[in-house]
Amino acid sequence: MSEVTSAKGYDTSPMTVGDWLITMIVLGIPLVGLIMLLYWSLSSTGNLNRRNYCLATLVVVAVILLLFVIFAVFGGLAMFMSRQGA
């Protein structure tokens, strides 16, 4: 595979289906996937497409965690308030 690099040192060549499959399999491994997600998203080299995918995945995970915390706090407060009235 020929690599095309941009001015910032990223590989801008399209990833193959095999590259995407390997990426998804690696990201599916519990602890290794989190470490690689952080590595690929924060690395200053590597494939730009993979970096953008990992950054987008981190944003989605952060939003889901934030929503989970908000619902957990409000659900806990609602449960606490309902027991206070009984």
C-alpha cells in the first residue's frame, strides 16, 4: 500500500476494508481497545481517517457517559425524595 502523507505527517491514504476490520477488532478488546483508542486519537502520526474515527468515538463515549451521570443523579435524587415523603 502506498502511503500519502500530508504536511502534518498523517497518512491520508484511504484505509482498506481489512484495515477497518483490524481496527474494529482491536477496539473490541476491553482494555486494549481503550488504550488503542486513546493512542490512535492522540497520535501525531498514523492514518488520518483512523484518527478522526477514534476522536469521534471518544466524543460519543463522553456524551453517553455524561448523560448516564445526569440520569443517575436525577434518578437518585428522585428516589431519595420519594422515600423522604413516605
